[in-house]
Amino acid sequence: SLRADSPADSALPSSDRCSPENTKCSSSDGEERFECDVEEDFGVMDVGKPSLSSDSFRSTSSAGSTGSTRHHGPQRNTWLRTSLRRTGSGKRMSSSSLARELFQPSRSSTRGRSGSFEAEDLQALQDHQQSVDDLNDKVMQLQGQVSALSDSLSSNDDLYRRVKQENSSLVDRIHGLEEQIRELEIKSEERVHEEEKRLKEALSRQEREKGAELERYATRVHILEQEQLQLREEGMRLRALAERLKQEKAQAVEQLEHAQSELGAVREEQGRLQAAIRREREDGMQQRALQAQLMQEMGRELEELRRLRTDPEGRPRSPSLLDLLPGRCRDLEKQLSAMRDENKALREANDELQAQLLSSRVEEGRTLVGDGPGAASLAAEFNTLGALSKEELIDSVKVAKEENVRLRSYIDEILLNIIEHYPQLLEVKGMP
């Protein structure tokens, strides 16, 4: 440290205070340079032109440097330096001893000049006395300032040591923090490299997945476009099929109406034919009954003739009856042949009517089944059913059920008709 041993040492020149040993550490810190500059200022301190940093010292030195002290400033400064050098560094000068030493040269000088210049010496003595008093005051002020400066220097030294210790601890801490920062930077760089590598891998993986997904979506879009084209073609085909089915349906409805009208006419004709057949049957039965009765009468007459021929003793024959028998037989034979021809004609007409009835029933069955030239195929029906909605399918099923009921009734009627009129068709014939 640069602490002074006594307040009087602060008035020494700069060569005694700011030696190379004292200024060796001043280059490392600003506070050390400030302390050295302060000591240099105090070492070359001039009484006539003080350069202390204290405001009170500046005001006092400026107020006291007036009058005759300006003329004697350099001599007093030189004498003050020599007197201060003669005093040891370990002794503190009092104000009375300093005034005494200052007064002795002035008194010796007045004694030499006492003979001729007594008035001037007296005036000079007064001036010297005034100057001594001023100097005493200034010295006392300087001593107070020096003591204050020494106290401030000691406190500054303590503060400097404390600050230096804190500075060294802070420097160590700074070095440690710098090491930690470097380690953290290294770790952060490694972590950043790892994160960059991981992000690059993730980005590459995402790009690959994105590319695969885009390819999958592209293929899906292509497939959907093809399906859309197929559906459009299928829709156009189904529309054409629907139009064709509508036309066929209209034609079938017309054919059905025509067939129904023809069926009504055929049924009416069938009714008339059945009535005629019934009348012919009744007439045939009546004729058979008459023929049977005639045959019975003829049998009785033959028996009577036979009896008469075998009985010679019987009554004589009546010529009228014998004459009438050949004519009566011829008439009966003619009636029998005519009735046979008529019966044959009636049978042929009945067969024709039955054939017409069967053909009309078959045509009706074909119309009901839909086996005509305008009927749709099974694949077309399946396509039509696939294009229908649920309600339309239910309606079509209901219509099919009604048609099945009609077909069953139609088949039952045909079977009953065959059983009534042609039972031989249902007989099972053995193999020859």
C-alpha cells in the first residue's frame, strides 16, 4: 500500500513518496493510479499555489495568497521544503515550532538591517508577523487536511484491499463462470448438433412418408377416377336400360291389355262353346235314351217274332207288323247313322274348342310368365333389380307374388280342365 507514516510526510517531494516500488502496482488498477497521483500532488505542493483536491483547502489557499506573500512565496516554499526535510519522518511538527522557525530568519534579517532601515524593518516585521500568522493558519489547515487525507488514504487502502480481494474472488468466479460457459457452449453445440441430426432424420423420414403417402393418394385418385369413369358408363348404360325397360314395359302393358281383351273374348267364346257342348251332351243323352228305348222295343218285338216263329200253335202273325218292321229298321238305322255322324262332328268340334282353349291358356301363361318376344332376360332383370331402391324392390316382390298367385290359379284351371276332359293325358304309360 501507499499509506503515509505521518501527516508531515505528505509535504515531501514526489521522489520520496512515489518511488518505483510504490508505483509498481499502479498500472494494474485505476484506484492505484489515482492514489499515486494524489501523493504526487501532495509531494510537490506549493504554498502559494496549492493543488489539493479538497474544496476547503482550495478556498483557504486562494484566500491566503494575497499582499506581501506573493513576493515571498518562492523563498518560503523553499524554506518550508528544507525545514520539512530536516524534520524526521517519524516526528510531527507543531504549529508553534513551525512559526518559531519561520520567525527566526525574519528576526535575523531585521537585526542586520536595524541600523538604517528601522521603520522599514518594523513594517517588514509586521508583514512577516502577519505572514507567519497566515502561515500558521495555513499549516494548521494543511495538517488537518493531511490528517484527513491520511485517514482517507487508510480507509481507501482498506477499501482497496477489500475491493482487491473481492476483485480476485470475482475474477476467480468469472473464470469459473467462463469455464462453465465454455462447457455449456460445448454441450449446447453438441446438443444442437444432435438436435439438428435428429431433426434432419425426422425430416427425411417425414419426406419419405410424405412421398409414399402422396404416391398412395395418387394411385387412389387414379383408381377413383377409373371407378368414376366406370360408374359414369354404368350410369349411362343403366339409363339406356331403364329407357329400354320402360319401352318394353309399355309394350308389355299394351300386350297384356290386348291379351286380357283376347282372353275375355276367348272366355266368352269358351262359355258359349261349353254351353253348346252341354246342350249337345244333353241332346246326345236324350238321343241315347231314345235309342235305348227303341232298342228295347225292337228287342221286345224280336222276342215276340221269335216266339211266334217257334210257336206253331200260336196265333197267326199280323201282316201289318211284319210289313212295318223292315221299314222301321231302316228308319232306325238311318237315324242311328245320322246320330253317329252328328256325334262325331260334335266330338271334332269339341276337340277343336279344347285345342283353342288350351292354346289360349298357353298364350295367357306365356304372357304371365313373360316368355314373349318382348320379355327381358334374367341378367337384365338382375341388373334392373340391382339398380332399384329398397321401396322399388319391395313393390316388385309384391307384383311377383301377385303374378305367382295368378299363375297358380291358371295352372289349377288347366289341370282341372285336363282332368275333366282329357284324363288319358295324365295316365302314366309303361315302357313298351
